[in-house]
Amino acid sequence: MAQASGAARDWPKHRGMYWSKDLSTAMWVNGDDHLSIMTNDTGGDIEKAFLRFCSLIWDIEDRLRVGGNGFARNDEFGFLTSCPS
């Protein structure tokens, strides 16, 4: 499906992953979605993991806005994604 839709036309270019040193955060850029962010906490503190996730999203969006960009969003449909799941 990804090839038929054109979503894989640049594969494997323009993709990457990032892991934090403590492995509590991972980011996958241009995999199935444009950006996937995963956070966890080894102590099971869901609030701490969620706040880390929110902080990352806000920081990324702030940096995009400095460049005159932002996350693609529609008032009716929400944020743009390339993965229907």
C-alpha cells in the first residue's frame, strides 16, 4: 500500500531514528508516519512519560514555527498522517 500511494517513493532516503541515552525516548522520522514519538518510564510513571512526550511535541512544533512551518493540521480532520492506523 505504501508503494502504491507513493509514500515509499524515497525509501530508504529521508528516514531516521533517534534514541535517548537512557532509552526512555525514541523517535522515528518518515517511517509509516511522518513522525512517531515513543516514551516510557522504567519505574512505570505514566504521567512522567506523558509529560516527556508533550514536552517533545511542543519543542518540535516551536522549532518548526521558527522556520515558518508547523505540523499539518485541518480544523475538521485533525493532524496529517500517512498511516491510517
